[in-house]
Amino acid sequence: VLDRMKLQQAVRNVNDTAVETIAAAIPGEAGDEFRRDATRDGYGRWLRAARSTRAIEAALQLEDLEESLRVAITELQVDCVAAMAEQDERVLAAVRQWEEPRELRMIRSRGVDNGRSREDTPLDEVTERRSEIDQGYIDALKDLLGEERSKDLPGMQTGRDRGRQWQRGGSDADRE
């Protein structure tokens, strides 16, 4: 498992270097966009689109928004994008340093780590912080739109809420 982890890290490092080299060869914003997309694809498990980002984008598509509300949501979006980009950089750095193979993670999650109980890693801490910030923007959007208008936007339900809805007989179309 440890040998495989070292090989995976070596491949990841080669990929990261290739992405940086290609992005540097592409001029301007297109290079930055390539870097963002390639990094998100390569680390998709960790850098998935934030719920708040999806919800805010959907809220801005609502046709019946008053102009002052649209301006407030746009300002929230600017703050959210910047905050989530900062968190994504922290998560990316932590993944590169602390990610461990699935087998080791399963062993640790069972609390069987050489007799010690499971402790959070720095990766656990930064992903939890990212989730907290994401939830803060979800809550801010709810405050702006109100509970009724915001409840059907993508990203507004927690995993627990979606699970309850599914148990009540929701269809595949009800799933986000």
C-alpha cells in the first residue's frame, strides 16, 4: 500500500508539472483557465464545485429577482468565489501533503491505527473548514432569498436532507 502511494504521488507530481508547463505556454486568461480546469479534473474528489457556488449561480438565474436583491447576490457571489478559491488552494496543498491510500484511511477510520484512536489529519481539518465556509454562504443566500425561494435551488439541501427526500419516495429527477 505504501509503495503504491509513493507511485501515485510520483504520477500526480508529473501531472502537476505538465499542467503548469502547458498553462504557462498558453497566453493570458486561457492559461489560467486551463490550469483551473485541469487541476479541478485531477483533484475532482477534493475540489468539486461548492454547493454555495452552484446555489448562487442558480439564484442569479431566477427571473423574478428584484434588482437590489440581484446586486446583493452578485456581491455574495464575488465573495464566495474568492473565499472558495482560497479554501481550494488550502485543500490542494493538504491533499498533496496528507492524502493517504483508501486502505490506510479505512483502517484509520475504524480506529485501528497501531492501537491509537483516529485523529483528524490536516487534510480533514481543511476540508471541514471548506465545508463550513461553503455552508456560511449557503446560509447567507437563504437570508437574502428567504427559506421558501431558496429551498429548491441546487446545492441548498444537505446530504442528509437529500437522503430523507429519497427515503420518502423521491425519483431520480429529485436527486441533485
